[in-house]
Amino acid sequence: MDHNNKMGWGIGLMVLGLLIGAAIGYPIGHNKSDNASMKADTTSTAATASSDGVTVGGAKMVRTKDIVDNAVNAKNVTTVVAAVKAAGLVDTLKSEGPFTVFAPDNDAFAKLPSGTVATLLKPENKDQITAILTYHVVSGTYTTAALKVMAEKGQTLTTVQGGVLTPVMEDNVLKIQDAKGDKVSIVTPDVISSNGVTHVIDSVLMQ
């Protein structure tokens, strides 16, 4: 076989390989896309790759890190991080999830009566701080887009603690209403992590 024929066969085999790869790869990729869409629907998420780069407390949040590993780098949520540690919830919030966390910033905790936080962080009050924190956590991933849809439909969220939170629209602004009827604002929305999403809020949710 001369040199030109060898080249012809080689190019032909390469083209054939690409065609076979495309034929196999398309349905696999297509199924993955369908599965991802189905998962997004069932968890009410609208997270996208553009979520990388959200800054919380001067630190860049990265979607490949879990909720805890992102939070520990943010200077404005150090109180809730300390509370999570005191409640023994670190391993839970580092697990697969997914979770939606409404995380009060430091100013939110500062609104509580003087000495409240220090008291709650004591070992003997672990049950109390655990109940408060788990009232701020919901199973599943709910971005602001999903929460707005829920607000329009009058739907509620059941927290890990067992209580109810209600997304509401007030003057075209999304807020979260707690069991007492108080509404909190979202300071930083849609902080996407590997195991869920965090919304930084300006007040502590209460039952």
C-alpha cells in the first residue's frame, strides 16, 4: 500500500471514530442533562455556574466547597458559625444534603437582647441553640427564583426543626416570614455551595 493510501485509510478511521464517539456521547450527555433538569425541578433549584464569585464578608464563595467551608471564610457570619459549632451541627452541614440555609449575619444576632448569644453558646444550652439553628435550615435547594415562585403560590417551607417558614413578596422584594409573623430581608442571596445554597439574612428567625 503506497503512502497516499495509508494516509487515506488513517484519515478515514479517524473520521469514523469521531462519528462513533459522537453517536455514543450524545445520548449519554443528553440523559445527564435530562437527569439534571429533573433533579433541579424536584429540589426547586435554579443554581448556575455564574454563582461562583459571590462575596460574603469579604470572602469569595466557591460552589465546589460545602456550606460550612464557605461560611468559615466570611467575616460577617462568624456568630452563626460559632453557633453551628456549639450545636454540633458542623458534620451535618458538611454532609451531602442538599440544604437551604438562612444564615443570620452578625448584625442580626446583635439585635437580640444583650447576653443572649453568650448564653446560647454555653454547653448547657446546646438543645436551645440547636433548635434555633435547625429552624433556619430546610432540606432541599431553594434559590431566590424558586422562593419567589413559592411566594406567588402561597407555599411554605418546613424546616429541619419542624417549624414553618413562608416566602413572601413585599413591595416586590422577597422576604422570609417566621412563625411569629416577622419578616426578614435577604442581605446576600443565592450563595451556592456543593451541598446546597445559603441566603444571608438580616434578622434571626423565631418561632
